Amino acid sequence: AGSFQDAGVIQRAYNLNFPLHAVPASSAQCPAWSAFSVSSPAVVLETAEDRPEAVVVRLYEAYGSTVVAWLQTSLPVEEAMLCDLLERPAAQGRLLLEQRGMRLSFTPFRVLSVLLVLRG
């Protein structure tokens, strides 16, 4: 019932196509941890790719809307900037590192790549 956004179709499709895999581990309790979170359900974090001393994160707007989302990470980020699809930093692409994370603006179906330089 309702729209595909209300029904959570995108999340359910990801759950179906990329199921959670359980891996045996020691019996020691480990605290819950997440490398990234995004404040808007309209924005999907598609991939995070390791580079030497950096990570490139690709996100896209999936609902056909204009939205501002906050990308948060628990990684030790020294600098963040928008980059093109070839992972070259964009002119005027530097992002402020705020307590809420990094503020990202999306237009309908826009793809953004964010280069996160990590503290060494």
C-alpha cells in the first residue's frame, strides 16, 4: 500500500539481492559498529572503496526528490571532498566536517562520490 518509498522497496531489494552472511566468530561479545550512516532514507550508500590512506564513498538519491542528507562515519577522517567518477577531487568540492557529519545536497537521482582522506 502507498508509494514505493513508503513500502521500503529499495531497502527490500537490497536485502534480497545482497543477503546478510553470518560468519563464525569467537564467543566474545563485540560492540555494535558501523562505518557509515546516512540521515535520509532517500539516499543510498552504494559502495565504499579503499584507496591508500583514503576511502571513496558513492551515494545516490533514489526517490526522485531533492534532499539534503548527512553522511556520518566512525572512520578517522582528516579531509573530505567531492570527486568525479574517476575519483579526481572536484573544484570547490571541499566538505566541512561537522558534528553531524558531512552535509550533502542531492537533486533527483544524482550520484555523488566523496573522497575521505584518513588520518595516518
